[in-house]
Amino acid sequence: MTAPTPPTGSGAYAPPAGPAGPAGPAGPAGPPPGAPPAAAAHQAHQPGPDISNASVGELLSNVTRDLSTLMRQELALAQAEIKQEAAKTGKAAGALSGAALAGYFVLLFLSLALWGGLSNVMDAGWAGLIVAVVWGVIAAVLASMGRTKLRQVHPKPERTVDTLSHVPDALKGQRGGPA
């Protein structure tokens, strides 16, 4: 999967049309295929449009439009990256699920083997009870550990909330921080 490409078109800072005419709806034409890298570098360093006669309103409009385009492109890129990572995560979760199922069968058959082995030295009922008690102790220990770990989880993103509380002050030009 490839990352989204930015929209084309003559943006606020597109180079002016050359003597050959306007660049067309797709923006300025790139160097011809097979052109040396120097041609691409030369085209990348063309000066921007002359903004000396532009009004403040036009400049602000251009900046606003460019920021809006930038934000849309960043969101599209983030979505594409998240999709790629979600696909990788899904494949990894599938592999781990298969491993967990295989591990379950290993434990099941080892438990049956232990039960059978103990049945050779005692009654099968008592052997089964011993295996069940061992698994009960393991389950209790794991449940206790899991409960302790869950109590340490704080679902509220503390650092993000703290950072966001400083945004209004930063927008006002103040430092924002603990007083």
C-alpha cells in the first residue's frame, strides 16, 4: 500500500507560467523522462511568484489555504499509515492466536500425560484431582497478578490533558506552565 499523494494544482506559491503558456490543471510539468538530475534540481529551484504587489488579504488567504491543504494531507498520510499498521497488527494477532491455541493443546496433553502418569502410582480419580488442583493454583496466581496490573492502569492520558491545558495560554502568547 502506498502513501497518498498530495493534491496537484497551482498552489499559492506555484511558479508563474513560462513563455510556453500555462502549466495546465496538473501544475507545472516536470523534467522530461530520462532527463539528467541537474534538470530536476534546476526546476526545483525556480523562484516563487512575485508577491510584492499582493494585498495582505490575498497573502492571508494563500497561507490559510496552504495550511488547510497541509492539514488534509497530513490527515490522509496518518490514515494511510494507521491502515498499514492495523494490517500488520491483524496478521501478528492471527499468528499469536494460533500460537495460543497450540500452547493450549500442549498444556492439555501434558496435563493428560501427568494424570496418566500419576494414575500408575495411585487411583485415577486422585491423580485427576491433583492435576486439577495444580491448575487451580496456577489460575489463582495469574488472576492475582493480572488484577494487580489492572489496578495500575490509568485510562486518562495525564500528559496529554496537561499539555492541552496549556494550549489556550500558548495561543495568547503566554508561556503556559505550572504557576
